[in-house]
Amino acid sequence: MKNKIFFLVFFLITKLIVSQELNLNYVDKDGLKQGLWHIVDTLTIIHCSYVNDTLTGDYYEFWLFGEIKYQVKYFKGKKHGLEINYHGKIPIEIKTYYYDSLTYYESYDLKGRLEKRYGIKNGKFEGNYFSYINGKLISIRSYSKGKLEGFCSSFDKKGRLRRIKEYRNNKQNGKFIVYNKKYQVKYWAQYKDGMLIEEKQILKK
């Protein structure tokens, strides 16, 4: 406990000295934050910059022991560019913003393997949504304005295509095909507006 208190006091003193020498944490005569800021709280060190009290440019958060925790870019006070969350030194979540509008998202497991990748437009899924387990692709879903649209495919652990479904306006429309391990059609069905119209079992295995 004494070591933690000493460490915190050391950082607070260091913060004061560095801020004075480098002219950090400046507030102008109108009370507006300007320039580079270096902020230390009980768990986190923050590096960022302001223009007229508005976050601009790179924003970083570090744990007190120096390891990076989080980073993002700002443009006129809004997120613009990459936003990254870390676990240890491994990025586990990456978002891409265009002037505060989330457009692209990726998440990773603790071994740095990709888990999800998808696009967002106006707060809704847009384009392909990729899902992974242990870094291997297991499914692809296609979206338009937040609704399933087009083909959705699923794969087994060895990357072999096993199922294809077709959607229109968030309902199954068109073909539903199941494959066996040899890429042979095992089962076939036809849907319209979410209703099964026709089906056929072609192979047992």
C-alpha cells in the first residue's frame, strides 16, 4: 500500500514539474484549454491536445505503469479516424470514425485474433458482417440499412462452406443450400417472404 501511495505521489509531482517546464495544461485568459495536456488520475495517464477548449488531434490513455490503454483521433471535438482499445499491448477493438459517425468496426480476442468485422452507416449495419472463431472465418452476413439483404454464408472449422441462405428485406427469400464436407449439395430449399415454398433432401450425409 505504501508503495502505491509513493508511486501516485511521484507521478503527481512529476506531472506538475513537466507541466511547468513544457507549458502543458494551459488555460487562456478566457478559461479555455489550449495546447498539449497531460492529465494523471488514480489509474490513468492522459495525453491530448485542445484548441479553444475543443479536443483536436491525437488522444491517448496509458496505465500508470506506462502500458497503452486507449487511443483515438479527434477533429473539432469529434472522433475522426481510428479508435483503438488495448488489452496489454494487443488491440482488442478497433473502430473507424468519419467525423464522429462510426463506419467500420473490428474486435479481437486476447491473442490478437480477429473476432468481428463489420460496417456501420447511420447507426445501422451496412455491407458484409464477418464473424470469426480462433481467427477463422465462420460466417458472412450481408446487410443493407440494418436489414439482412443478399447472401449469408456459414463455414465449418476447416473453412469449408456449409450453408448459404438468401435474404431480402430481412426475410429469407430465395435459395437455402446445405453442403456436406465434400462440397456436395446435401439439402436444398426455396423461400419466399420468410415462408418455406419447396425443399428437397438430396444426400443423407
